[in-house]
Amino acid sequence: MKIQLKVLTLALAMATSVSAHAGVVTVWGETLGGFSQTSINDFYNGLAGHSSSIATGTLDTVSLAGVNLLWATQPGNAYTVAELNTMSNFLAGGGRIAFMGEHGTFGAAQNTWINGALSFLGSTITINNVIVDSGFRSASVGDGQILSHALTTGVNTYQYAAFAPLTISGTAEALMLGEENFNGASSVMMAYQNIGPGSVFLITDQNVWDNAPDWLGSFDNGRMFENLLSGNTGAPPVNPNPVSEPASFALLGIGLMGLAAARRRKSA
């Protein structure tokens, strides 16, 4: 009886095993204005236990093996189908994508291309090509702009400067709000959404990286960006050794047959 229970337990464990996230970042995309991808790259390389690199070329030619977080900075052109499929496969493997947009009067075309990618990936987050909260501002837990979430743990203050508000629906969740309203409601400054075992994040203010040397030390921006890499998104785990449904049922059937046989022996 105990042997058969172990067989059944092993079969179930094989179907639900969990893989660990690696602290590896890839920065990819284009630049907009004075924005430098090196700020993102240097930040993550400066975090103990994490590493980062800047990738060039089309995304479908970039190896994302072992990568946990892909920072997709503003695109220079609309994403190709091959690039979108690469993103989709990355999410299916439990990866995270942080899209970097910009406020609507500066990066409208880039935001539109990001919206196309979000729709393709199945996200219900949309960037609105307008601008709110012009000028340098600070969000805090005390003023209600930084919302309570596992991904904002340790983030008490956050410095920013103008952004394009987000519209969210479905399973998408807001992480930070702006000071000004948008369409009669609180403007969403930062949001994320789980898509299968993967996650997408949206930030539409490149100032948070342009001014990284000053803000990372005086505010909790750095903790926010580290959380995007290693914080708990609540996404379901990836099965690294998937067992096909017929095989899963066969293993389960073997276990149940063993239990039935054990019961018959006990009755005899």
C-alpha cells in the first residue's frame, strides 16, 4: 500500500515541479532622446547575485536562455512577428518583460508599437498617448501613490517626471498612481500583468533611468527595479519537465491500479 502511494505521489510531483528564477537581465531595444541603456545595465550588474547585458540586433536573434528579466526599451520600429513570437515564448518559459515607454507628446510612435506588442501577448494594459504629472515629482506610500503589493515591498518613495497614463483591465494590476487624474479617475503610472507563468511590466517615464545616478541613492527607485527582477508576481510556476496529458493520465492510472490491488490483497 505504501509503495503504491509513493508511486502516485511521484507521478504528481513530476507534473508540478517548479523551476527557480535566475537573477539575469537582458537590456534590448532602441534609445529615445538622451536615454542610455547603460544606466539599466550598470544598475543590475551592481546588485549582488545579479547580472545584466545589453543585446543588439533583432530580438529573435538574441539568446534569452537563462534570462529572468528582459528590459524592452523604446523600439525604433514596430516589432516584427518573429520578435513578438520570441517575447511570447519567453513569457511561456516564466520570463518577465519590462516595457519602457515615454509620455505621449514625446514617444507616441514608440508607445503605439508597445501597445501592439501588449495586445499580441494577450495583455489588457494600454498606454494612452497623453502626458500627466509634468515636471519632477515624488510618489510615496503616505500619499497613496505607491500601492501595497509584493512588487512594491520596500518602496516608500519614488522619484519620477511626467508619464503617459495606462488603462488597465482584466487581471492587470496597478503598482503606482500619478498625482493628476486621467479621464476623471486616478492615473496609473506603473502596472503589471501575469500572462501564464510570465509577467509584463509597463513604465512610461524614461526619466527614472536618465536620472538614475541621483535618484537611486535618494529614493527607492532602485528597490522598485530590483523587485521587477526578483519580486513575487504571483504567476504560476513553469513545469521544466512537462509530461504530456496521456502520460500524466497513465502515471495516475498506474498509481490508482496499485491502490486497488493493495485493497484487494488486504480484503483477501
